[in-house]
Amino acid sequence: MSKRRVFDIDFDDDAVPAGTENEAPARRGPMAAAITENAEALSARQAAEADIRAENDRLAHEYVALKKNGQIVGLVPLDDIRMTKLVRDRAADRDPDLDELKASIQAVGLSNPIHVEEVEGGYELIQGFRRLSAFRELRKETGDARFTNIPATLQARGAQLDHLYRRMVDENLVRRDISFAEMAQLAMSYASRSRQSVAAAIEALYASAGRQKRSYIRHFAQLLTVLGSDLKFPEAIPRATGLSLVKLLEENPRFAGQVRAVLNSQPARDAALELSLLRSAVTGGQAKPKSSKPTPAKTSARTTIKLNRPEGVAKCTASAGKFEVTLDHDFGAIEPRKLEAAARAFLDRLKD
């Protein structure tokens, strides 16, 4: 019987038994790859949409803030604008200078937008009564579609009533044609709506006016309180006549009845006749003071000069109580304080 031989076998430590090698990563099928790609695309799209929403929110907040400050300008349909929230400080009669404004708008457009507040179903006018009136007349007269909408700065709804009144008042304080009676009427209306005294309303609304001017407004408010329903054209009363009337009303309790009788004797009166009647009442109610020097008689002279300017030819016409400048330039677009400074400089120079 043969003997088996035994062999010593040295195994390499790094050797791996057959069939036990590390398997290669399994290959993904087309479906799995498509699902992965779709998931990555969806995630990227969601991130982009989130960024867009964040940007839209930021822009929306910025838009609301700008609108709240009255810095958004848009085209507003004329038919959507109301004038009920604020009592206007304009006389009911047509502005005689409106034709000049209309001609300027037709030539160069509206350089200074009106100001409106958004309200339910439309807009409420805050500033720009003359500009709105001019646009409405131009639309009616021309039928031009460009006068159907008017440029306007938009005030977000919810602004306090005193803020809106102050905006309107501050714009109109520099107007040369606004009367003390109109300013008093506005203050009386605001006082009624805000449930405060007329004096407090005048102090609040006309805080930027001088103390003397506020005093005049208070006197005219007193005049309107006594004779308001009997006056058809209070805006035509000059300061001096109004102050004289108030003084006589304070001194003589019967004077109010006398003035009413004089006014009611002329029910079909116009502004000129009413003013004449009031002046006659003042003259009859007080002795005329003796003047230390004669009053210079008014002349009928009329002087016209023409000046060549970079803007064109300026035509200046001077007559008793009036100085007019005609120039192809939108003076209404000039900053009010700058315009006031120019007017003061002009008047001061005439004294030299």
C-alpha cells in the first residue's frame, strides 16, 4: 500500500478566494436615472421659485412703501376720480386762468401730476383741482383719448384726514389767487369733520403760514360764521374790507342785520356788486379816517415790454394793480418756494 505525500502550501496573505472579490457597483437602470434627474430638477425649480417669491415680496413691500409716501405715478381714468372726502378751497366759479393751463397742457403735456388717494372703487382727489378741471374740459372739447387719463401720484388708502388736508393746504398756500375767505372755509370744514375748534384747525392746517396770516384767516372765519349764508361771493372780499367788516361786527351788534338787509336787497347780484355793497356798508358804519397825504389817483396807462429769453420772447404787461408775464414756459411746474422767492425779489426791486 502506497503512502500519501503531504505538501506544505503557503498562501499569499493578499490572495482572495475565487468568487469572493469585491463586486463592482451595480449599474442603475434608465428608470432610476430618470427619477434621480427629475428629483434634482424639481429641487432646483423649487429653489428658483422660492427666490422669485422672495423677490416679489420685497418688491411688493417696496411698492406699498412708495405708494404710502405718494411716490408712485400712474395714469388714472378721469371718471374714477371723486372730490368728496376733502372740501376744496376753490371758488365754485370757473377759474379765468384755466385756458392758459389748458393751452400749456396741449403744448407740452402735464409736467406736475395730480395727487390722489386710492379709495373703494376709485380715487379721491387730494391735490390738483385746476389740473383735473383742465383735463376734463380738454377731453370734452377735443375728444382726444390722451385726455381720458391723467398722470397722478398715488397715495395708499388709509391716510389720516389731517395729513390729507395739510397736503392740500401746503400746496395752495403759495397760490396768489387763493383768498382768505377760501382758506377760512377750508379750516371751518376741517374743524367740523375733526371735531375741534376753528382756531385749533387754523393752527394745525396753516402751521407753515405766518402768525399774521393765521390771524387774518381767523378773522375771515369769524366773518363767515356771522354772514356766511348771506354771502354769495366771499372769496371776492379783500383782506382790508373783510377785517373792517369783522371790526364793525364786534363793535355793533346790529351791524350784521344791516349788512344782511343790504345784501338781500340785491338777490341777483354778482361778485362785483356784492363787494360794492359790503364796502358801502363799511363806509356807512364807520367814519372815514382823515388821510395825512392824498391817495395817488390810479392811471389808465398800460405799458408793454418784450424781453428775449432763452425760453423765447417774454411779453410783460403792466397796468394799475396788475403785472402780467406771458412766456412759453410752465410756471406751474416751478418749485413753489423758488417761485415765491422770485416774486419777492421782483416786488422788492420795484421799491428801489
